Amino acid sequence: MRTIIKWRWAILIIWLAATTVLTVFQPDVNAILHERGQDPLTEDSPSKVASKLLGQMNETSGTNNIIIFFDEDKLSDEDMKQIGAGIENLKANEAKLGLSQLIDPITTPEAKSSLISEDGTTLMASFILDKQGQSVDDIHAEFEEVLKGVDVQYYLSGEDFIQNDYIKASTEGVEKSAILTVLFILIVLVVMFRSLVIPFVSLIAVGISYLCSMGIAAQIIDKFDFPITSVTQMLLVLILFGIGTDYNILLFNRFKEELAHGSSVDDAIVTSYRTAGKTIVYSILTVFIAFAALSFSEFGIYKSANVVAIGAIVLLLEILTLTPFIMKVLGTKMFWPSKKVGGHKESRFWANLTAFSVKRPIVTTVVIIILLIPALLTSGQKLSFDQLAELGDDHPSTKGFSIVGEHFSRGQALPTTIVVSSDKPMDNNDAMSTIDKLTNELKAVEGVNSVASVTQPQSEQIEDFYVSSQTEEVSKGISATQDGVDQIKSGIGQMQEKLVVPDFSSLDQLVDGTDKVQQGYVQITDALNQVASGIGQGADGAGDLKTGITKLAGGLKEIASNTSQLSKGLDQLQKGYLDVASGYERVSGGIPALEQTLAGMNTLIDTLGTKHNELKDDEDYQVLKQTGEGLLSGLAQLRGGLDQLNGNYDKLNKNFSQSTNGLAQIAAGQTQLVSGLNSLEAGAAELSTGLKQGSAGNREIAANMLKLNAALVEVKSGQQKLNAGLAELSGGMVQLKDGLGKSGQGLGDISDGLGKTGDFLKQLSGTKTFFIPREALESEGFQQAQDNFMTKDRKITKMIVILKDDPYSPAALDTIERINSTIDSSLKGSVLAGATFGAAGPSSTTYDTNKAQIKSFNSTAIIVIIGVFLVLWFVIRAFWPSVYIVLSLLASYYVAMSASNLVTKYVIGADGVSSFVPFFSFIVIVAVGVDYSIFLMMRYKEYGDIAPGEAIVKAARSVGGVIISAMVILGGTFATLIPSGLILLIELAAAVIVGLLVLCYILLPMLVPALMVLPDALKKKK
């Protein structure tokens, strides 16, 4: 120490030079913090993994943010035009601003319902922001420049902007706290030492150590990417100024005490450092070990407090080198204007507390433990990571977010994105089925509002992608098929019942009858040919008859004209008469045959008319029929006349002689005969014509009969074949009837099978089994969904989850835990069992932060406690006192946590204790509280030659005032955090102050001494 005193000026120059260099070249820590943010997570944390995968998917990097346009009176059409123009400007400046995936309701109308509030007062647009090395404040200024033509009030919010406002608020709080800390320390030191010099000297010395520590830490943060948070600088300020002032108080009190004993300045300095200096070294060592142990933490925010370890080393160097210079140079002037140089007053208060505990250790221990039980039981914290609640609505980002919460939902503003990555493409039914199953399971998670995925892009199930919908139509078809099968079965049953094998024996008779009919038609055809021949002969006879009648008429005329010559030529007449008689006989003999022929012809004509109804309306047919009937009638008359002539012939032949007498009568008769012959001639002509027509018709009939005959031959042949076929049919009918029975039975089985299939499909329709048809998978619409929710190679997919709660709230973190558990269990055993997955977004990041913090807290706390215990054991060389001190430190921490719960709930009214409060309260209470224990125990060791109980009372009386002063200084420095307005700092201050109060007024002066003498007290009782 004397060497240091000797080289004091050189040391001063070194300190001033180092302070100047480190301060001038110190990187702007606040700028680094604003640029980096406070990211405490490791690269393998689920939210970090998800963010990386999301970056690959979007081919961009950045975080989710939103811009909110708001008018409490409702956005007008003019407002919407301005907003639209502003958004177009944002899109035009995306590269400059670092924006990507800007989604708004103006250029994306399908998003209108989700981005414009129902009351029309709020419009929201989301985007991904890549800061590209810029500060958020600079980006905010660029937004204002781009949107300068928009008169509508707008707010920028989201992860980056909320965190930036939080960091700014924290920084402002730290700066305010630093000023208040300096003022507080000045006042306390002035009151304590009654000096105007010591406060400034102490602050200058600690200030130099702070500037050097911050300069070194800033270089490490900048050059080695060391983690930094909003509490890093705050902790360094509070701890260094707090413990630095405490150490100065201890050192200056001992220096003052030595001066009061008459020692020189140099001797007083040497003695002070040999005694109090040793205590300070041990105390700083515990602080260093406590904060250096944070190097083992994987949690960035905890690790950022390593700067306090740097500060502890620098402070130790300052106290060992620069403070001696101050003490040497100023000497007794340090205590000006106080002229009395006396030691620090003994603390009767501490001495009385310790004396009572030593006198009644059992009672003291029991009472304190009983008092500690409620505190221990209520020390459990409900942690809050809600930066929004901590900031309040006084910042643009939080105010904008609150507007979103009022008019939309807070979860919608900052959704959680689930990312799943597989080593194989997922554009197949198996993978899609797993994704859809996961989507539905996530929807069922408590706290989840909606989930959008590649299979449910609108957050709703697509019914056509489910077997239940697909089988509904199939089930209907099966039901209809079953009805049809039943109808067929019924028809077959009726056919089987009515199906009788017919008797085809009469078919032989039909064939015989057809043969006879055919032979009859042959005979009819022959007869018709004969009739046609007879009619032809009749026609020829009718022609001859006409000729004879003509001649007869001529002869009669000649007879009539030559009646006078009749007598003379009687013999000739007799001969002529004989010839005529002979002709009459021939004519009379031919007439019956002719009548028969005409009758047959008329019958044929009638038959022809009967068979051919269409002839009834035929004029030629009617003329033919009438001519035949007229001819037949004329022949009858002719036959009658001839019969009469034959009768007369006999008489004439007998009375030929009388002929001459009746010649006159004959002449008259001949005249009548000529007239009749003329009529007969006309009838004969008509008969000849009709017979010719009849002959032609008869020939046509005969020709048709030939055709009919040929047809009958074919009919007969067909009947014979039919007979043979029906014989086979008869055998087939038996088989058919049997087959119909079996078919009916088979159709019954089919109907039962269809019924069971239908029942199965109905059951299947309730299972909501996912199945996407190939054509749907390859459709243009679904390809668009895949492009939106999957990478181009289809190996990464995302799901957008909207939470019901504030994304930073404890309820949201519980939801994230359930989501992670659901994803893990859902993917196990599926085709995506080996897939990498994670959740990105503020809720997931906060959850991972909480999880990492708790894990790191437990492991780091153990390291800190072990380190502190080892230092204590090394310093005081006693095991159990070291244990008692550690237990007292832990007890004070739990009381502090119980107090922080009360302050949070009943004073602040927050939903939970800020997440960082427990750990930093622990590290401060343990690391600094152990200093006070070392103060006490180092003085206790100085009285090693007396009884432990008496020694501890004396030590308490000696250093009690110093410890209380140190506690007031440190507690006061933390109290300066309260005016910052940040819930985190207020809660931290309350916890540390309560912990230090309990430690300094109950645990150190009472519980630790009671426990130290308790074994002896128990022995005495025995």
C-alpha cells in the first residue's frame, strides 16, 4: 500500500487517461441496444427456429408489425382515399423502408373484413419489417416522410416498435435514476459524515470506476456481440454506485477511526486497508463471483449482467489504487467542514437486537421462522411478460395496440405463426391430412381464436376435403342402388312366381294345320286358275253369243220383211228352224254352266272384297261386282226365254202345220224378239266385258294366292324351327326359373351388403376424416393456397394462429405452452413425425423467454449460491455460520418476493410480477447482502479470543451503523428507480428494498447470531 501511495500521481494520470480514452472511444450502447434489441434466446430455441424457417419460406427476414389508422368519428371516404394513397407510397418505398408482405384492405379487398373494424373507425395493415441495420427511430421518421400526405392519425406498433418504446422508456428511466442516485448519495453522505468533501470525492471515485467499466463493457458488447438489455446499464449504475459508496463508507469510517486514534495519514491508510480493505476485497470478490456466475447462463438477459462483474473488478482496482491517492492528498480535509475527527459511532440498536438473540436463541429462531412461513408461502410469483402493460398507453406503439385491442382483437394484431419443416414435400394426402388434423387440434386448444393453414386457408374447414362430405353423396348413391336392387329382387320374385313352363305340344298341331292350309291354298289357287280359264271361255262365249244374237236379229228382220215368202219357203224355214232349234239347244245347254261360272266369279269377287276392305271404296271393283250380278240376272232371263222356246219348239214341231196359220203372230213375235235380241246383244256385250275384267282380277288373285302359298311355306318352316326352339326354351325356362330364384337370393345379399355399407359410410361421415382428391390437390385454387402457406418445394408449411388474449399476457403464454404440446403430440406417429417445428411471434418468443429464464434462473441461482458459500467459508473459516448466512440471504429473497407480490397486486394493480424482477432481485440481494454479512463476520473474527456470543454482539455494535448506512445507500439507489414509472423498475426497487430491510434489521442482527449460539444453548438445556 505504501508503494501505491508513493506512485499516487502516476496512478492518477493512468486512471485519468484510461477514463478519457474509454469514454471518448466508447461505442453508443443505447444505439446498439436500439439496433439489436434485447434478444435473450439461443439459436436453437423453438421461436428462433420457427423464425428462421419462416424467413426461408418468405424469402425475407424481419418481424411482424402493424400500422393503425384511426378516427374516433369513423373513417370518411376522403380518409380512405388518403390512406389508400399512403399505402401505395409505402409499397413504392418497400425496399427503402425494409418492408415486405404488406397486407392491407385496400389493395387486398378479400382482407377487408379482418382489417377494417366493424364500426369503421380503425384500419389496420400488417407487414414484416427488416431493419437492415437502421434504428427503429430512423425507420419511424422514414414512415412519417412517406405518409406526410396522410392527415389521418396513425400509429406504428408491433414487435419492433413496442420493444423500441420499451427500451426508450427503460433508458430514460435509467438516466433519471442515475441523476437521482447521485443526488441521493450526496445528501446521505453529507448527513452521515457531516462533510461536503467526502460525498463528492466518493462520487468522483465511483464515477471513474463506472466510466471505465462502461467503456470496457461497451467495447465487449460491440466487438464481441456480447448481449445487452435495457437493464444492463441500469444494474451497473445501481450496483457500482451502491456498493462503491458502501465500501467508501466502510473505508472512510475506518480511516477516520484510525486518524482519531492518532495515526498518521499514511499509517491510517495502511491500517484501514489492512482491516477494512480486506473486508472490501472479500466483499467485492463475492459480488464478482455472483455476477461472473451469470456467464454460465444461456439466457442472454441474465448473461448481460456480467458487466457488473467487470465493474466489480474495476471498482476493486479503483479502491486499491485511486482511493489511497485521495486519502493521502486530502487527509483530514476529507471531513471538512467537520473539525472533529472521530470514529464511526457504535450502533446500540444492532447491539441490542443481537444481544437479545444471543440471550434467547431458541425463542428468536422459532419466532423468526414462524414469521417467515407466511412470506415463504406467498413468495411464489405469477410472472408477467406484458411489455404493453408495463409501458401503459402513453407511448405511440402501445396506444395503437390498445386501439387494435378495442376494435379488433389483440391476438389478431400480432398472431402466432406455427412453422413445420419436413425433409420431404408435403403436397400429398398423407401430409395434408396430418396438417389438417393438427389445424383442427390447434383450434380446440383453449385460448386459440382461429387457425389458418394450407388445408383451411380461411380458418374454416373445406367440407369437400373430408370423407364425411364425400361419402354423403356415395351413401345417397348406395341407398338409391339398394332401393333399385330391392325393386329388381321384388320383380324377379314376381317373375319366378308367375313363370310357368308352357305346353308347346299344340305347336305340332299348328304346324299340321299350317300345312293343310297351305295345301288348301294350293287347291284354291288351282281352282282360281280354272275359274280364270272358265271366265275367259265365258267371255269368249259371250262374244259369240253377241254375234249370234246379231245374226239372229238380222234373220228375224229378214223374216219379218219376207213373211210373205215364209209360206213359199216353209221347207227352207223348217230347215232353218231346225238349225235355230239346234242353236237354241246348244245355247240352252251352255247357259247353266255359264250361270255357275258367273255365280262362282261373283262369290270370288265378294270374297275378294271381304278380304280386302279397301276394295269396297274402289269404283272399278263396284262396277265389276254390279256387272257380274247383272250378267247373272240376264242369263237367268235368257235361260227362261230359251226354256220357253224349247217348249214352244215341241209344240211347233208337233204343230208345224199350225205355224203357217200363226205366221202373223210369229211376225209380231219376231218383231218383239228382235227388240229382245237387241237388249240381249247389249247384255252379252256387257257380259263379255265383265267376264274379261273378272278374268283379269281372278288372275291377280291367283298370283297373290301363289305369294300367299309361298309365305305359308315359310311360315310352316318357321313354325317347325319355332317348335324346335321352343322345345329348347322349355328346358331353358326351367333353368331360368331356378336362376331367378338364385338371382333373387343373390340380390338380397347384395341389398344387405349395400345396407351395411351405407350404415358404415354414415358412421364414417361423422369422423371428419380428411381426404383430398388428386384433382383438388392439383387444382388452381388449391395451388394458390399452397403458395401462400408453403414454400415452393412444399417442404415447409405455416399455420397462422390468432390467440384470444393479449399476445404478451400470461394467458397467452399458457396458450403457447398448450399449442407446443399439441403440435408435439399430434406429429408423433404421423408421416411428419421427424419434422422440425416451432412457433414464431411475440407470444412464442415471450414463452420461450420465460421458459429459458426459469431454466437459467434455477441453474444460475445454484451456481451463485455455491459460489457465495465458498467465498464465505473461505473468508470466515467456519462452515455452519456460512450456511446460516446463506439461509438468511435466501430468506430475505423470499420475503422480498412476497412483498413484490403485494406491491404488484395492491399498489400497482398489475396482472403479475415483471419477469425479470425475481432473478435480479435475487442476484442483488444475495451478492450485495453477502457484503453486509462479510462486514459483520470480519469484525467478528477480530474478537476471536472471546466467547462467540459476546464476539458477535461486539461485532454488531461496531459495524451495525456501517451496515445500516450501506443498506440505506443501496436501498436509496434502488428507490430512485420508482420515479421512472416502469413497472419492472418499481417492482425491482420494492423487492430489493424490502429484502435489504429484512436482512439488515432481522436476519443478520438476530437470526444469524441466534443460529450461531443455538447449538450451545441446546447443549445447556440438555
